[in-house]
Amino acid sequence: MIRDLIKIENCLIVDSVEDWKAAIHKALEPLVKDGCCTDEYEQAVLKMTDELGPYYVLDEHMALIHASSEAGVSKTQLACTLLKEPVKFDEEKTNVRVLVALCATDSESHMDGIVAVSNIFGDPDNEQKILDATSPQEIYDLFVSSVDM
């Protein structure tokens, strides 16, 4: 259930970050703080980015930050960070403002989260709603309601 995958306190609105590495850190921070994953998970994302590039940037505005479940994951959980100022992950993938961080203990438990992300970013109106959000509650409500669409 989506309500088990995302918490209001894991939804953040941040003015800006220094660079893409700081964006990844900020996106994963609530999950690390909550004990869902360790710093090892963040290091795995950074290592994969060095090897493959920003594989997790899914569209102009959104990145789905994730790595292997073997990299320090203890609980399946989502977090969503909205940046007021976009961050560049490379020259082509600019204007990323929404960072959805996902850590999963297996290949099944996070499927409601993937459905929510697909429903939000597959619909221009929903994507705009998240970009225009002014509170963590708005972000949370959009995730929860998107699974029922």
C-alpha cells in the first residue's frame, strides 16, 4: 500500500542544492535518518552514476534515485524532495526539480510507489501539481491519491 511506502515527513521542499551530488544526498537524507537505508546506499547511487551517468533521470523534471537493494537497505520506503531551483545532472538532463528517492528490500514491495510515480509523471497535470506544491502535505497527498487513479 502506498501509505506504507511514503510518509509526510519524507516529503521535502528545498530552495536549492549546490550540485547533483548534494541533490542525491538531500533526497536520500530522510530515508537514512529513518533507518530505511544507510550511507552505503547513497554511495552506491554515486558509484553507479559515475559508471553509467544519471540513469535515474526519467524526464526533464524528475529523477528516481535508487540503487540495488543489497546496498544497505533495511526497509522499503519512498521520499520526495521538491527543489525550487532546478539542478543539472549533465548537459542534456537539466531542470530536475523533483527527486523521488526509493529504497526497496526486494523487487516486489515497492510496486505501489512505482505506480504512483508513473501516474504523477505520466500526466502533465499531475506533474505540474507536484512542481507547484507549496507544502509537504500537498506532495504526500498527490502520491497517495495517484495510486487510486
